[in-house]
Amino acid sequence: MEKDKRTGWLKDLKVGDEVFVIGELLHEVFLQKIAIIETITPAGIIEAGGDKFNHYGRGRITDYRTLQLTELTPELRSKHLLSVKRERLEAKVKNKINDINISKLSDEKLERLSTFLEEITG
């Protein structure tokens, strides 16, 4: 049986700990998420968020897509949660804007909307 080769912060991980997963596609980030350690084998293979990582914290999906475990610091957690909150708010606003039937707005509401849009984009 292989011995656990993990080093640094990876060596201290336990099942149930949280980590940060970064996914890259041709060196462009396509995924950032907080994941929970599900299993760690005696050889140091880590499973988190449904993906497997070697003792260096690297996971490979294809030749062009890779995953990397990163230590979840309080600063990284805060930054990530703010980013997720922003993404959700943007999606909510876009949906609301798309739902507006401008032709059915009263003249007063259309004028207020126009003024507001000028204020925030001007």
C-alpha cells in the first residue's frame, strides 16, 4: 500500500474540511467553488465536490481542463461569497429587466425608468 504523500496544508486536511476548487480550461478560470472533503485514501488521494485530486491537490478532467485544490482562507471565503452574491444579484436584475414590457408602461413610469437609467449609466 502506498503511503500518504501529501505535504503542507494538504497534509492537514480531514474528511469534512472545506477547500476551494479552481477549474481552468486552457489556463482560463471556468470554475471557482467551495467544496467539502469527502474521502482521503491511505495513498493521499482526495475526493472533494465529486472530483478526485492527487496528493499535490491537482485533478485532471481532460488534457485541456484541470482542477486545483486551494486552501480556503477566511479572505478567500469572503471574496468568493461576495462574488457569488454579486453574480446572483446581476442575474436577478437581468431577469427583471428582461421581464419589463416597455410598451405597456405608463408615460410616468417610462419617464421614471428613463431618468433612472440615465443616472446609473451616465
